[in-house]
Amino acid sequence: MVQRKKSVRRKVQKVIDGDTFTVRNRVGGSQYIRVAGVNAPEKGQRGYASAKKDLSKLKGKTVTLRPKAKSYGRTVADVIYKRKKLRDK
């Protein structure tokens, strides 16, 4: 039986790129979050600035995170804002 991880609500602190941002943990410190299902351009690739600008609209906003996995020290999660899941355009 697969155990569902519970959803948590956190405020977006800093946007790293078009699919990664940080949130503050309850115990202090920051946690890196990668948006599940989004494959944004990397720095130096076309579309990077636009993707980062789009995600930056969430800075300071509270989002719901549904963790799915860990990857490269980041939590990969479905990210919900205003009842809509973030995904590729």
C-alpha cells in the first residue's frame, strides 16, 4: 500500500529559476521545491527569463505543496495556487 504524503501550505520566499523556488520551514531555514511536471529552460537557454518571471509572481504568496519525491536535494511537489495546479503551458 502506498502512503500518501500530506499537503502542506508554505509561503514562497525566493524563486531560483522557472521550476524551482524556496519556502520557509516551520522550524526555520529554507527548503528547495521543484514544481512536479514542469520542465523550464535552464539559465542560458531561450525562455529562461520568461519562465522565471512567470514563477516569480508567486513570491510572497502562500501555496499548497503535495510532495511526490526528492531529487538533487529538492522536494519535487505538485504546487497548487488559488486551487489550480501549476504545470507547463
